[in-house]
Amino acid sequence: MSRFTPLNASAPVTLFHDGHCPFCRVEVEWLSRHHYQNRVKLVDIQSAEFNATHEGHEFDTMMGLLHVKDSQGNWYVGMEASRALYAVLGYRRLVWLSCLPGLRWGLNMGYRWFARRRVRLGQWWEKRASKPS
């Protein structure tokens, strides 16, 4: 697989997100207002209707890393999912830059760090946001 593979993602893509995650909710809200929102189908993996095994994955795995499936059936996971999502939204130049060796490594590491801590960071962020000024 080429480091530029996410640039080949075919719209529409399906973004599998955690509807309980505060960061995910902000992103989903932004996506729902995006000019190219028709290029992204949003699926909340926390909804009662969702079954990860129907997608060929395990729920815990999908909770751990972002998952995107393009219209050709190709899966992108983790930072690759973010790259594929932003490529179909028209941010191809930024995605291309994020695929360059040094930057790619740094962004991949940053994504892994954030993904492991997103629940705890989200709880902290919500508490902080709810405090009166």
C-alpha cells in the first residue's frame, strides 16, 4: 500500500464515529454543515442499530480507531481514515502534505496518542467547557 493511498478514496465514504465522544460530535456537526456533506455518510457506532460484525469488524476495534469505508469497499483505519475523509472533502493538497515521510510519521504518532486518550481528554474538555467563566 502506497503512503498516498488515502488520496484514492472514492466518494461517498462512510465515516464510523463514536457518538459519545465530544470531539467526534464536534467533527460530525462540522461535517453535517460542510459544502460537500453529500460525500460523507455518518454512522454512529454507539447507536443501538449499529452492529460492527455486519461490517466485518469488532466493536472494540472500531472504538479504538477511526474507520472509513469508501464507495469501492476499501477500508481506511486510524490516521489513514482521516486522510481519506479529508481527501473526498476536497482537501487533497493537505492530505498529500500529510503523507510526506516526516510529517506522516509525526501525524500518525500524534493520532495514536490522541486515540488512546480521547475518552479521558473528552471528559476533561466537557468539564472545562461547562464551568462558568
